[in-house]
Amino acid sequence: MMRLVVACLLGLLCIAPAFAADTRAIPATAPYASSQPIDTPRLFGEGTISTPDDEFGGQFNRDGSVLFFNKSVPRSQLYTIFQSRYTNGAWSTPEVSAFSGIWRDFDATLAPDGERLFFVSDRPRADGVARSSYDIWSVQRRGSGWGDPENLGAPINGDRWSAHFASAASDGSLYFTSDRPGRLGGIDVWRARRVGDAYAEPENLGSAINGPEWTNLEAIVAPDQSFLIVSAYGHADTLGDSDLYVSFQRDGVWQPLQNLGAGINSAARDYSPRLTPDGRYLMFASERGLPVDPHPSAWTYRDFTAAIRSVRNGLGNLYIVDLAVALKNARASSQP
Amino acid sequence: MRRSSIAPKVITATTVLLCRRDWPGIGMARIAYRRRFSAACRLCCVGAWLLLTAAPSIAKEEANSVVAELVGENVISTPDDEFGSAISADGASLYFTKRSPTTNTSPRSFICVSRRRGADWGEPQIASFSGRYNDFGAALSRDGRHLFFASDRPIDAAQPQVPGNIHIWTTELEHGAWATPKSLGAPVNGEAIDANPSLAADGTLYFASNRAGGKGGFDLYRARWLDGKYAEPENLAAINSAAYESQPAIAPDQSFIVFTSIGRDDALTGSGAPYPRADLYVSFNHDGNWTPPRHLAPPINSPASDSNPALSPDGRWLYFSSERGFAEIPMPQRMSAREFETRLHSVRNGWNNIYRVPIEAIHAIGNAVDGAVQP
């Protein structure tokens, strides 16, 4: 019922959040919200956020006034988290986030209560020893800013594996991806339940999600854990490179991953899923454009160079689409 | 890291030839692709530092006086991704590959050519035979009349392109223009990927392939030109390893070969999560035997990927490509967003550029190797 009320307040066209979002402190008109349905992926912040550079990992803060996102330097030479503030009706020129800029940092995700931001980094732990793998870190919200990065520690991080991409559910459970021992595929999705102020030993989500042929680089969980959106390599039904997949949890059992389909995925790399804090939108990154668009005639040097330097040059951009639209086909075909 | 179907496997394999991304081949799941790292590669860092700090050889001293010179800054080497060089016999034309950017999606790549304008290079054009299918890695015959390259174009132009189906093609100058390219066919081109042609003076073709029977990943092969056709390719077994070897640059007299390898213990890598990076190596032909490959010291190799060696026809220069840029782990200091953007849009942003060093850098190593062999 609450969902419907919120939906009406937002002036939505009968598109309710896809899960029971905790809507406290979310303004009725978040800066990313649209009064019209977004039923096909829409390039987000063209020219300011989505540029000819490589962007991915778009994560809004609780009230939607700040967008965290990543830029990369070619060939994984550096990953840096940026942020932009919605000011006077526009997204401001992005700044380097205070906790980033020295090591490789990426994939900021916000806990459902908005109080903690998780990210992945190869920075040294407290012992100062250089790392050769990735750990999950987090920062706690402090007023309008964020505290110092804290390593999540064991049992999430370890010395013999990388932990990637964490996302937290409302009950504190942490979903993350890792090549830790016991995996079924290249990189698997794991869940660590929150017990008191610690994480329990991570559990592998099992063969509906993880498999020998699959590499699950990222997995974002709905706050109520009713579904999980995964960016996966290696599925036979991929539209090309990595695609976004969804699994619904039914009676405590994760259902097989389903491709979100051609309405969302493309022949290029589609990845880096996020849910907006109000649960209305799916944000993701895609490399659609130059490398997969048909070109009817032979390229000229000037045309090719111009395309290489355009927003849709094949590097990542952020896209936003109604979550209900993104999940519609999969939800319909997953009904028992 | 696309491992479920045949086509993605092939595309993954091509990344090695292109040195395009640090994505692993099949069976190399432990080696990093984006935001991945290889436990095996942790050792590489140690090896690299040992090499840098504990090898006071003649070759190192010679190499330290070498300067890597950027070729055609802002004309050939731009903020975009350029690599692979083939210089015409008269030195007036430089063929290279320009590729669209990506983190993992298969990019577009075309062979371009720039002509000398006095001391400078003129605005490049896409070569007349390129611009439609993915082409890369041009090499010229000694007389400059034959150009070899790798392409995923269909054998039959009426057939659709099969992504990742990459083989070696050749075109010939006819009345000053390049003729329609032809596939080299068997026995050079086979069922697997064949690419990275390089030609010796006697017509022997050196190339890279991941065909069955190799030592792992991509290997270097040699096909002699005998009686007007190519003999069955031979695996350069003394040079190849379980790591990736590709992109040969053969000396005209076949006295040495410079090539690219990924995953050898002595590769230079940076700090933080290790990503596999290509480095350049040289081997010398001693009475028909290839000497153990030698890693080329900085400033030829760097912690970034260094690849695509080529020799100038006048024998004076080693050309190569490098992704050396502004970023290192850790960064010496936090940059402002403005500075980050400025550097990211500069020529040295981390995409490949084309460099050259005097060939003496190779000869110095050859002399050192000779000294070791013949004391």
C-alpha cells in the first residue's frame, strides 16, 4: 500500500517500485526521477557524467542529490571514484571523491539506509603492506561527508582471493562477488549474513547463480533480497560480452539467472548494475555504440577518429531505465 | 573472460594478438581481466624488480642511454589507440593500426597510413584496403610491393563476417594502388587464429598462431618461402613457452627476432592488483639456434604493455608500441578532477602510442649474448 501511495505522489504512471523500498528521507522528486516512464535505457548525464571517457558504477546517495561513479584510465591503469552534486537543476562538474585518487578504487554501492558506502580497492590494509588483490572497503556517512575508509576484514576479505563488488541488503546481509576458494565458476556471488556487528562465514549462492562457465563480476541485491541483478560473462544466451541477468528469490531459493533481454542488454558490454535508492530505476553501464553499431560504408579516418572521440565510442557510459520495465520479461517468465 | 561459446573464445584469444586488453585466454581464469588479478602474477612483480635492480650488465648500461622517441606526436600517436608499424622501403609511408577504445567489448580496428611531409608526418588516412572489417598488424615486404596484415574479413566477400575468425591476408601494389587482398590460405592460415606477419628478406614469413600443437597460448611460427609457395609452418620451439608469444619482428637476414610476450616471469608490472602486461623480448639466431629470449630493458619495456615491434627498412630503428602513460599505482598524489581529465585526454593517456629506439639497443644485447656464448 505504501508503495502505491509513493507512486502516486511521484506522479508515476502506475510504475511502482519493484520491491518494498524503505522510502524514508527519499524526496518525492529525486533528481534522477522522470515524470515519464523510461522504458528503454536512457543515457545519463551526457557530457557531464557520461562522456567520451570510461564511466561505470553510478550510485546515488540516499536523497539522490549526489551521484558517485567511476572513471578509469585505459587498460586498468587506474580506477578513480568521482562524485557530482545536483545543483540548480544540473549535475555539477564531477570531483574526485575524498577517499579516492591514489589506488585503484571502484564500484561504490550504498547500503539501503544510506549510512554506508562500500567500494573495492587495492590499497594497503592497516599494516601498510602493498596488496596484490582487491578488498572491500567502506566509508560511514558523517554529516554531509564520509569518514575514513575501513577494510571490511575477515571473513569477507582474505589473503588468497579478491573480493569484488559488495551490496548490502536491509537486514545487513552482504552480497559480494569473489574468486575465493569453494567457487563454482570464475567469480561467484556470495552472501554473508549480518550477525550482531559481524559478518557470518560467506555462503556460496549456489548453482542457480554460479557455474563453471560463468563469471559474475557484479551482483546488486534488492534491499528485501527478493531479487539479484548480476553482470555475467559466459552464458550461452549472451547478447555479447557481459550482460545483465536477474534471479528472483522464491521461498528462500534463488531461481536460475535470466537474461534481461534485448530491451536492456546490447551486443556490447553491459554491466555495473545499481538500483536507485527509491527502487524505481535500474542504472547500469554499457559500452554500446561504435564497436557494435552497424556502419554501412567503409570508414574514413576523420569519421573514425570523430567516432572514437564521441560519447558512444565504446567506453562505458551510464544508462537509466525503469526497474519494472527491466524486470518485466524475466518476472513474467519466472512465475510459477 | 567469455568462456562459454566458441566465438567468444576466439575473440578472447585475439586480444592477445592485439594486445588489446588484459583479458585472459581460456584456461587462464586466474589471470586478471578488468578488476581481476592473477595470483600467479604476484611473482612477476618480484621478478621485475630483481631484473631492474640486480642485473648490472653491459646491456643494461647501453639500454639506459637509450631514449624512446614518440613517433608523429598528435598526428600518428594521438590520444587514441595506435600501434603496429610498417615503414615503406623509401621511408615515406608509415602504416599503423588505429583501434576504437573499449574495456572489453570487441573494438573496431583499421589499418591507416601516413605519408611524410618533409620532417613531419601528414594526416593519416585509412588504407584503401581497410575500413570495413577489423584489420591490424601490417607488415611490408622488403621491396615494399607486398603488404601483409591480419583481418577478420570473410574469405568470400559475399559471406558474412565471422568475428574472431582472424587470418593473414596480403595485397600487392598494382599500378601504384593496393590490389584486393587475398587470404594466404593453407598452410599458413589454418583452423585457429593466424596473425602478426613479419617478412624476412628471403620471403620467409614469421607469424603468430594459437593453432593446435603449440606450447601454450599463442606461439611464434615460421613458414619458409620455397618454390613459390609457403612450406609447412614450424613452431619456434626454442623461443615459445607456455606463456603468450606473438608479434614477431624478424631481421631481414633472420639474425635476430624481437617479439611480444605476456606472462613471462621477468615481465614488468606495476604495483597494486597485478594485470598482465606485454613486454618485448629478443632472441638471436646462432648458427640456426635461437638463443634464450632476453627481456628488453627500459625504456623499451615499461610497467605498461609494450608490444608490436617492427624494424625500419633502413635497419636503423626498432619501432614498438606502448601504453605507458601518466597513471601508476600508487599515484604520487591525488589529482584534481581537472588534472585527471587533462591527462586522460593527452597523448600519454594510457592508450598505445608508437615509439622508436635506435637499433643499437638490440645490437648491444646481441654483443653481450655473443660475449657470453664465445668468451
